[in-house]
Amino acid sequence: MNEIIRAPGRPDRLLNAGAGHLVRPHGLSPAARSVTGSFWQDGRRLLLLDHRGNTLWRGTSDCQAFRLDKGIGGPVTYCDGNDLVTLRPVHKD
């Protein structure tokens, strides 16, 4: 079991981790969950964050977002009204 430190106005972090290792990025509620390492869902709100916690993309979902595979940074599927939408990483040229 991982013990988590929670303090009002501060992001969650693991008890044994270094000061820089966050469990949940700042600004997300305690109910927020990580769909992948950088893709988070907080209620209906969806966020794709960079390694510093800056928002790269934001959206909303009418259902719980999910991964199609167990790979790190793989495709994520969410609901846009009655439609399922899948986001997947692409290589830049």
C-alpha cells in the first residue's frame, strides 16, 4: 500500500517519494485519476499534461475515459456525447 500525503492547497505526493514526485498534479481534485501517465480525468474534465504539469490539451467526457492497451502513453478513449473518441500519440516529422 502506498501512503499518500494530502495537504490543503498542495498536490498529493507519496510519503516515501522525493519532494518532486507528485501523485496528482496541482489543481486537480482528490477524485482525479490518471488514465495514462500524462492523461488525467477529473470528473468530466480531461487533461493531457506535459512533464511539468502544463496543460497540452483539455476536453470533457460524458463517461469514464479508458486505455485500450496497457502500454505507456497509448491510445485513450472517451465519450463525446454519443460518440466514442480515441486519442493516440503520433510521431512528428
